[in-house]
Amino acid sequence: MLHSYKDLIVWQRSMELVVEVYKLCEQYPKEEIYGLTSQTKRSAVSIPSNIAEGRFRGTKKDFTQFLRIAYASGAELETQIEIAKRLGKTKNLDYTKVDQLLLEVMKMLNKMIRGMNPKQANEAN
């Protein structure tokens, strides 16, 4: 039985993702500190934060909504990473760990969201 959001594997993996994003952003050029660096960190932090908040909201509907917000933050993070991969000063960095964790977290969130409302998931197919 889950007692806390900390017991959720998706929360644990998303926390690992945040740490890896911070490590990656340390390698970004200093002129990006208020631009891409800040925005990338913010979207990464938003993922486990929304999972935690949604888990403590108390209702299945609220939890599902916060999982959707976390999922959207994942898409935002994915876009920012893609931008960094295309920029001259950041394109040669190693994105492997961030890419792997982000993919894993996004898959877990997607599965959780679909599982929260099986009727709606079946209608989408």
C-alpha cells in the first residue's frame, strides 16, 4: 500500500531526472542562466512537484489532473532539451541520461493517467 508520493516509482525517477537536468545545465553557457537554463530546470522540477501535490490532493480526479500537468511539464522539458541539442554551444553535450530518464518518466505518467480512467482510455482507442 502506498502511503506517500515518495513511494511512487514515477516520483523517484522524476527526482533522478531533476538531478541529471541540473548536472546537464551546469554545462550550459553562462549567458543562458536566465534563459534556457532557468526554464529547463523549472520544467524538470515541475514534474515531481506536481506528482507530489496531486497525490496529496485526496481525490482521484485531482491526482489525475496533476499527473497530466506533470506530463505536460515533461513535454516542455523535452522541447527545451531538443532546443539545447540544436544550439551551437550545447549541441555536443551528453544528453543520454536525461533522455533515458525523461522517456521512462513520460511512459510511466502516460500509463498512470490512462489507468486512472480506463473507460476514457478505451474510448480513445
